[in-house]
Amino acid sequence: MTAAAFDVSSIARTRARGRVRQVSVVGGLSLGVVVVFALSLVVGAAVISLPDVLSTLAGQGSRNTNYVILELRLPRALAALMVGVAFGLSGAVFQNLLRNPLASPDVIGISTGASAAAVLGIVGFGLTGIAISGLALGGALATAMAMYAIAWRNGVSGYRLILVGIGLSALLLSVISYFMTSAQVTNAQDALIWISGSLSDRNWNQVVPLLISLVVLVPVTLVLGRVLGMLGLGDDTARGLGVPVARVRLGLIIAAVALAGVATAATGPVAFVALLAGPIGRSLAKDGSPALLPSALVGALIVLVADFVAQHTPFLPNLPVGVLTGAIGAPYLLWQLARTNSGGQGG
Amino acid sequence: MTAVAEPTSAAAPTGRRPIPARVIGLVVAAAVLVVVAVASVMVGAKEIPVGTVFDAFLNFDPTNNDHLFVRLERMPRTVIGLLAGAALGLAGTIMQALARNPLADPGILGVNAGAALFIVVGINFFSLTALTGYVWFGFIGAALASALVYGVSSLGREGATPIKLALAGAAANAAFVSLTTGVLLTSTDAFEQFRFWQVGSLAGRNWDVVTSVLPFIVVGILIAMFSGGLLNTLTLGDDMAKALGQNVARARVVSGVAVVLLCGAATAAVGPIAFVGLAVPQVARMITGPDNRWLLPYSLLLAPILVVGADVVGRVIARPGEVQVGILTAAIGAPIFIALVRGRKVAQL
């Protein structure tokens, strides 16, 4: 890419260009998130104008707009935003930490653990609502702990963690399949909707716990994530650079699992956001960095857009958002791959 | 992590040594496979005395229901289990070598999801009900999915590098699963049919299913068994492979064709049995080390042991009903897999 000129000024120029790119990527993604967020508050069964939305948020709405905005649209949009951030960040951390683009919480079993617990609750005990959320969170945490404990052998190697995760994931998937085939078809279909991830009927009961968790987890993850680039150089090199490798890795794993867990508890494992956000964020940042912040924003954008489309697709009411995240994010990632490839820079 | 050198990896190319451990291992695996296959014909949800089973072959009586049951139910079922197991194991081994990623398998790289999508479309829009009809839809789906994944990842200068294959596969998988779920949620009937296909099952497979997938799997197995050397050079990395005189693109296409044949036929016949393609090559790698010329024959034998063995267990534990093989391959395979991963130094690719 760069010519053979290695004088100082060209390095400075390259760095400056990198910074500009970083700022513009984060800025552009944030703008996109704000626009779609605003759209999902404005558009609905009845369009409420943006000034009215803003005055309602400021506490001066009519009874009608208060209900529609504050009780229906705002919690749903917030849930979409936060779930997207949580999955995007969690996926990016796992993929960077384990140095494998496929190693997102969906693939290595954390979301599967949450789903297995929730499906058991739905088809086994006929539970609904907040009880399912609690079960899902418990399932995610228990799976992660089991994974870490089983993979522990004088320290945890990323490779062994992945393999153990896959094993557990397969086991839990077979549990889910068993419940799905032994249940009534309608119950199983409810469970299918939950496993796909759905944002319909979200209210403050789901949003408030999610908000509190994210206020703690996101800054912690971003701060710990600053050394992810160094961990990527290999454990020994990172240790040589003064990174307390074992502690940082455990901290990051806990944060990433907690992020995936609380998000799954709120909406179900919105499929593929964690898997797709990281690669898309990295390919936008184009600087070889872990790109945690861009990935989080990409996650938020995917879920917000997907939910917006899901709500307004004709003929298919209540399409779970998870059905669309894959349908929207995946072609974008494929297109991105094809495009960067033909530029000769593909991974 | 300093593991003791495995005795198997000490097989030096000097010739005059005792029979290498890897050959003995292969013979043992073949023996176990025979035992499992025989058990699969002998035992089942319906209790048939051993003597009657022998009679079904030696003194076949077309009016005897038990004889017919053995010949028309258990035999094709066992054969389909053997074929599908071998196909999935080999496909997984090839995909892991091609993508140089231990997570690669027909499930994660979207091939099964492509087959599933086409079958759901078949059920929903073409009123497909018979398994022999599933085969063709599944096959087309798997082939298109592989072509898409391979096509996208081979655009550009370097061709289909491992990381591009992995990402394109995961993305395609995501898209197919989303579309499949979308179709399923609009139709309860399609979902009712699909959920039983989707867990992966050998039940009710007759000789028609065997004959419709047999040619594909046999050709796929042949290509696969001869591609060990190609895969070895590919695993060294593109630059090294080129330096060794390997035509990288052609090697990838040849092994890719094998994957399509194997996965498409197996998935169509038995449903997307997860985990076999992923785990069996890992286990084989722990025995043989990274040499694909040994990995392939081991996968060829170990995978059907898992599939047919799981099917036998599934028929016995829930008499008079049965548990689908896809559930048990994971339920039996995963703990073994985890124990192996934990207990030994894992061979990297």
C-alpha cells in the first residue's frame, strides 16, 4: 500500500490520516445511529413530528404522545440501541481476544446457554416475561463459567476455550432441539421467536436493568480493550510490554460475557449481531486495530435498522428482529468482503 | 503446556520399524465401526431376536414381517448412517484445512443452512413432503451456498484466503438462517415438518434415499481421499504452497467440489446433523497430528462410528420411541470431545 519512502514526515502523515479516518468512522456511525433512533421514535402507526417527539421527551407531551412515545416507542428503540451496542462490543472483544473471526458469543456457546435455559422455561414450564430474562441471564453466565472452568489448565489458552465452547454449545443445542421436538408446535414456535431475538412488547422492565448494566460494562470494556491490540501480538510479547495478561484477559471475558448475558436476557439472542458487527467495524476502521467502539456502533445500527424494517414490513407483522439482523447484516458483510477483496486488501 | 511427545508422531519414514501406531489405530477404528454397524442392524426400538436377524439374510422369507423390517428398515438406515457419517467427517476435515480454521465445518460455514433454506422453501412453496424430494432441494441449496461462499471469498487478488472463507461462510450462514426462520414463522405447517428434519434423524430412511445420495457420496469420498497431499500443501499457507509448485486455486476448487458433494448429499439425506463435521476432525487430529493424509482416513472411520453409534443409542434409550440422532451425536460426542480437548495438548492446524 504505502510506497517505500520511510521518512518521518510520511509516517506522521499516515498517522494523521489514520486519526482522521477513526474520527470520521465513529462520527459517521454515531450520526447513523442518531438518525435511525429518531426515525423509530417518529414513524409508527401514527407519525409524530420530530418537534412533538422532542417536547414529549422534555416532559411536555399530550397524554396521547406521552403514551406512544414514552411507553411504546422509546423503550423499544432504547432496547434496540443498547442490545446492539452490547452484542457488538461483546462479539468484537471475543473475536479479538481469541484471535478468530468466528469466535463470537453465538458460536462459542454463550448465547446457546442463554437460549437453552429460556427454551426450557418456555416449553417446559410455560414461563413468560421477566422470568425468561432471568433464566437466560443465568444460562449465559453458567455456560461461561462452565466453559472457563473446563478449559482451565494452568491458565486458559484461547484455542482450548474455543474448542470447549463449541463442545458445550453443541451439547446445549441438542438440548434445545430435544425440547423443540418434544413440545407442542405452538409452544415450539414461541420458543423459535424467542431464540431468534424479538423486540416486540419491550417495556421499561427490560430496559432499566439493561441501561444500568451497560452504564457500568461499556466503559469498563472499552478501557480494558485498549490493550487488546497488544494481546493480539501474543501473550509473551504483551507480557513484555507490561500487560498483566491473565488478569486483563479474565476481566475482558467477564465483561464480554456479562454484556452478551444482559442483552440476551432483555431480547433473546438477536442472531448474528455479535458475529457480524466486529468484522464490519474492523473493515470500516481499516487500521488493524480491535475497533471496539466502531463495532459497538455498528451493532447498534444493525439492530436499530433491522427493528425499524421489522416493524414496518408489510404482510409480516411482529417479525422478530433477529430474523432481519442476519438478512441485513450478512449481505452487507458479504458485499464488504467482495469490495475490499477486489481492492486487494481483503483479510 | 509442555506435553510429552506423542508416540504416534514419532513415525519416521525409515521403513523397517514395527507397524506404526497410526496404522494400528486405523485397524482398531475399522473394527469398532464394524461392531457398531452390526449393532445397528441387530438392535432397535422393535425387539427382534438375533437369530431372526441372521435369518433375514441367510433364509430370507418375504412374508415374515421381522425379516422385511430388518431388510427394508434397519439395513438402509444403517447404510445411510454410515454414508452420512463418513461424508460429514470428511467434509469437516477438508473445510478445516481449506479455511485453516478449526471452527470451520459445514454447519458454521453456511452449507447446511443453505440446504435447510431450500428444503424449507420446498416444503412451504412446493408442498414437498417426501424425503426423496428433500434430497434434491437440499443438494441444490448446499451447492449454491458453497458456490456463494467460495465465490465471494475468492474475489480479489489473493483468492479465497482462509480468513475470507471463514467470514464469508459465517455471513452466508447468518443470511440463510434468517431467511429460513422468516419462512418458518409464517407457516406453522412448514415449521411442524421442518423441526423434525432439522434435528437430524436417520428414522424412516429407505433404499430410495440411499440410492439417490450414494453416487454423490462415493464420488465425494474418492476425491476427498486423494486430496490429502493437496490439503497438506494448502495448510502451509498460500505462498509456501505456490513455492512448492502447487496450483493453489485448482487445489481449492477440487477440494471444494468434494465438500459440496459430501455435505449436500449428507444433509439432504439425514438433515443438518451438527457437530460431527466439527468435532471428528479435531479428535482425529489428536490421534494423527496435522497430516491430512492420515486425518482423512481417520475421519472417514471415526465419523460414522459416532453417527451410527448415536443412532443405536437413540433407538434403545427411549423405547418404544426414539431420540433423533442429531440430538445424540452432540449429547454423546460433546462430553468425549470436551474431555479430549481438556486432557491433551491440542494439535494446532
